[in-house]
Amino acid sequence: QKEVEQDPGPLSVPEGAIVSLNCTYSNSAFQYFMWYRQYSRKGPELLMYTYSSGNKEDGRFTAQVDKSSKYISLFIRDSQPSDSATYLCAMSESGTYKYIFGTGTRLKVLA
Amino acid sequence: ETGVTQSPTHLIKTRGQQVTLRCSSQSGHNTVSWYQQALGQGPQFIFQYYREEENGRGNFPPRFSGLQFPNYSSELNVNALELDDSALYLCASSLYRLAGGTDTQYFGPGTRLTVL
């Protein structure tokens, strides 16, 4: 079993839809949770960074962490064709340098 | 503020050769991490450098080695290239604070290595 599981998709939604992206994990020591967006043949771009449990909102993006269920989510409101990319979740333990990534979910927002 | 830069963008090598990839950290950052991303997969941690020393290593063989320079730029060296080394190699920089540990990692555009 992988430490971090993420559905690879692809996930296709119409423009304006609310998108829900999810990851599950098995390591209860994870304390930091990140979401990155990666366009084709580019490096990952940090979207959200959360410490421990709770919600965090930034513009159209909301990140949720439920440590009791070992489950994290990223919601994208009013999705746009420019949001079409691969979304990677990443996690790390407190005091460590090593990020563990999911495989990424490919999202397509249709105009 | 200058972001993370990597060179070259693309590279083609043959099996058995050696390769050096380069990374310049984001301004103000003192730590560099390297990741390997195979097609359709998430990035996998190779190692991290802080104060010019290796600060941690993932599950990669010794033929993967690195350097960090006084200006916090870094190199990734891979010897005896294998076909499975074909991947996008990503560099990420961050700020390590003695009091608070390592801050968020910011990634460069990557170097795409093809081994034939």
C-alpha cells in the first residue's frame, strides 16, 4: 500500500462547476499537507499549504484536512478551462524535509 | 524575487553515461531538494542539501549524488545512467530555520532527461 493514494483521473467537469479533489494517507505522523498544480511539462506550483487539521481558503480554492480519517481535499469553485492541469497532493512529517506525493489527478475543465 | 531555475531544459543521454543537472534556488532560500518524477507519477524525493551537506536521502542508489554551493545553488549528478532514469528531475528550494524547521518547498520547471 502506498503512503499516499490519489485517484489519477482524468476528471472532466464543465466550466463553472465545483471540483473536489481528494487524497488518503496511511501515515498518522503527517502534519503538513500541500496541494500543487502542475501543467503539462512544467514544474509543480504551490496552491495551498496547511498545518494539521482544519480548513484553509484562498480565493477559489479551499483545502480541508481531516486527520481522524486520514483524508484531505481540495475544492475549486467556479472552475475555469485554465484550471485544467494535474493536481498533486503532498505531505510531510513535522521537522522533516521529505515530501511524499500522490500520483496526481488530471483535471479537465471543459468550456 | 527570483524563482527557482533549472538547466538544461531537456537532455538526451545514452545508457552508461553520466549527467549533471543544475539548479538555482529562489532568492532568500538556503535549502535545496531534488525529486524524480516519472511519467504519470508524483515526484519522488531523492535528497536534500543544507549548508552544503546532504541533509537526508530517499530510496535512491549512490550513483545519484549532489552538491550545494555557497550561493545555495545545487547540482544533481547521476552516474551509469539506466533506461529507468528517464524522468523529469525537479529541484525545490526552501528556507530552513533552526527554530522552525523547513518551510514550504517551491519547485523549478524541471529538467527532462531521456536515456536511450
